[in-house]
Amino acid sequence: MTAQEFRDLYERLRRRAGRPEVTGRCGALRHLTPERVAAAAAEVRAGHAVSMAAPIETVRGPDDPEPAVHRMTGPIPIPTDTGSGSLRFATDRFAMNVHGDADSHLDALCHVVFDGELYGGVPASSVTAEGARRLSVDLLEDGIVGRGVLLDVPRLRGVPWLEPGDHVTSADLAAAEAAQGVRVGAGDLLFVRVGHRLRRTELGPWDTAEARAGLHPSAVEFLAEREVAVLGGDGNNDTAPSAVREVAFPVHVLAIHAMGVHLLDYLQFEDLAPVCARAGRWSFLCVVAPLRLTGGTGSPVNPVAVL
């Protein structure tokens, strides 16, 4: 995709998204109405809950040069005296690079700066050393609850995973819908499996900044046409190398900046996909609860599918 083709797509998606709302349940979350949330509850039939988050990494690797830090802060070893009324607490501390390439996280709408602005024309200067004054993750303090749909592209192609550098197209998404007997609708939380996590487990981590599978920028038109509220992937959602030489993360720019779609990066679907396949159902109630972090550009997240 040339720089001009990308710019044309960006402007087309921005116009289609309409006048941006930059407060409250802003951006594409406007498609997730209370009526659609209530309808999503009907997706629960077996009462089976499945996490879509990967275990948090604490070991440095080629895709995670700044791993999360987990330290015990209480008295170690914990005293074990058993006197009458004896009470002890085990305590710990956690720190994380939210937007790394290994851990599951949510991108807030203040995460992407393009043309000197945030989503909706909000000045980039609203993000300071003290945090983001607008569009931060605390807009999601009540969480995101709705109908989730998992489209499994490697299953469609008959392979365990897509190789780094491969693109998921709109045609792939439509074909996966047909093969799985499901249709993505307005207000849905769309999850696209490329098999990144399985490949990482089987072959070991690699430098995902240089090579990873993801969506082709043109596939974002599928999201716009279906009025998707949230996009999640088991990789970065963007392919590397980028399909647009001049823009390193075109899917992030198109989804977050042009359309106001919150992204979930580096999830894992290896627990959920077999459950969906056995049940013959690829839609479910989905609950996403980011941290209430005032001014944050994102958050660690553990999306849960309930079938």
C-alpha cells in the first residue's frame, strides 16, 4: 500500500466514523449500546468461562526486553509462629511496560499520535508527564461487556499459525465467518487469531518488532462496515514489516486514531479456540476489565469469554 493509498483509506474511515465523541463512552464504543450488551448475555449457555490473556512474562526475551517485574515485599520467609492470635500477610509488588510485545494489554484512545493529534482532534499536548488528560483508559472504568466473536484465520487456511509477515485480509475475515458459521455485527468485540501465541510456544520467542503476522490495513474497512466496537488479536494486530513503508503501525492508526476503536494486543486464544470448536459456536459473552488507572494510555487486561 502506498502512502497515498493509506492516506485515502484513513480519510475514508475517518469520514465514515462520523463526528467523533471524545468524552464518556467515546469512539466505536457508541456501537455497543445497552440493548446490545443485554442481548450478549444470551450467548451464555454452558456457563464456561475462558481467559483470553497470556501469562505475564517476567523473563527477558527477544520480544520482551523490559519484562514485567514481580517482587515479594513482605517478610520472606514468612514467620510461622503459631502463637494464639498469630497473623501474618504475604505481600508483593508488580510493575509492567504496558505497551510491550509480550503481555496482553489494552490500548486507550490516547495511545496513538498521528498528524500531531490524538483521536478526534484532541491535541497531543494533552498527554503529559503526569498522564493523559483526555481519552485515557479511565474512560473504561465500567469495563467493556458485549458479544465477542473469534475468527480463526489459521484454522481457515489449514495451518497451525500464520508466519511472521503474513497479512489477514478482509476476504480472510469474511471467509472465516462463513467457515465458522458466525457473523460479526454492530457493537461486537472482534478477536482475530493469527496463531502468534502458539508459534511462540512451539518455536520460542523472536523479535516481533521485525516480523509478525497481523491485519492488512485494508482489512480495517471490514471493521468499519460491521461497526465493530473493539478489536483484539493474539499478536500486535499490525503486521511487521508494515504494509505501508511510511507508517509503522497502520492498523493502530486506522483503528484507534481514525475510528476510535480500542485495541487489545498480544492476547492468547489457545484455550478458547478448542472450546469454541467443540461447542460449534464462535460467539460468546465477553468481559474486559482494564485497571482504573487515571491518565493511563493503556492497561494490562484479562478478557474473559463466557460461553
